[in-house]
Amino acid sequence: MTYQSEAIDTFMDLDAIPTTVGRKGFVVIHPLYDAPEAKCDLEHLGPMKLSRGCRIALVAVRFYLVAIMLMGAYRVVTLLGGVKH
């Protein structure tokens, strides 16, 4: 057993970590060594409720992205010689 695997085994034993810490410090647990969390079940969530302002902002971003893609496509076509001025 190497030093690294011993350290991982020590951190994986969550019962060995004290639950109460005095004023002198905090217990810090790296996310890789923390106990896994339960995942959300996305099938039962349903559609999100959006406010009017949020919906307008998302539509504006969608139109902006489409406009940028069209301008990029036009630029590529003009560089390839597809459009003569």
C-alpha cells in the first residue's frame, strides 16, 4: 500500500472525522473524498416556470446567436467567393 492510497483510505473513513470542532479550526473534506449525494430525478420535474423578463431575455439571446451565426456564414461565403460585390 502506498502513502497516497493510505491517505485516501483514511479520508474515505468518514466515521473517523470528528463531528464537533472547537474554535481552533475547521474540518475540510475534499469533494473527491466526500460521501456521494443523491442525484435529482429529472423525469418528474416538468417544465420550468419562467418570468416574463426571463423569457424575453432568453428569446433575445436566441435571436442574437442566430444573427451571429448568419453573419459568420455570410463571411465564410464571401471569403470563398460565393458572393460578388
